[in-house]
Amino acid sequence: MNLIPEIIQRYRRSKKKAEGIRIRHKTLKSILLVVRDQSRPLLTTDKKPLPPNFPLDPCSTCGVPHYVKTYHLPLDSEGTVIVSRTIYERLQRLADHAGFDFANVVNNPPDQILNIPIVEQKVIAFSPERVRRDHIHAD
Ligand SMILES: [Zn+2]
């Protein structure tokens, strides 16, 4: 019996979801909006901003290297996207709020869908605190 889907379901039910903030862009729709926060440069290990010629790999999402903190916001056909409160507050600090003019709280936001492969791994052992013995069923 494959327990992994059941374990994932149980984990999702137990985890209290953080609220999300739905924001709407004033003019753009149906596009991946890339917002660069120039006030938050990426830092070297000695806490200095990366020099502009520092060799960085291109971003796996949009294909260009980022020297400052960058948000990738997939706007839907209404121009909206749901972000965390932290990202919402950071966008508020940018000029013209990065072009967003509307927000409401979403209490139960949908899970983010990440474009990464999912691999099922065989469960080797359970932590006894997390899964009671009577929840483990043998084949
Ligand atoms: Zn990017």
C-alpha cells in the first residue's frame, strides 16, 4: 500500500495555512510580471552588493540573472495574483506600488504550483511522534 498520498493529505490538513493577499495590477494581465526591488541588492558573503559584472547564472524562471531581490508574479486574466503578506508589504514600498492598486485578503489561498518534478520516494522509516503505529498499514 502506498502511504505517501495519505501522509501528504494528513500533513496538509494539519498545517495551518497562512493567509494570502490578492493584488491586481492596474494595466497588465495574463503575463509573468518580473518586479525588481532595487533597494534590496543581492549580497556577497561579506555583505556587499554584488558588482554588476559578477557572473550569475540566469534565473530559471525568467532567464536573466538577478542582482537585486526579484519577484515573479504570474498575473491571471484579471491581472491578479495572490502573494504572501511579506511580499505584499515589500511591493507597497516600491514606487507606485509596482503598479498594483487593489488588494484583498484571501483566507485560504490555493497551494502554489511549482514547476518542479515530483518524485515519490520509498518511505524508509516513520518518526514515532508523527505517525501513530495504528496508522501504519501493512500490505
Ligand atoms: Zn527571474
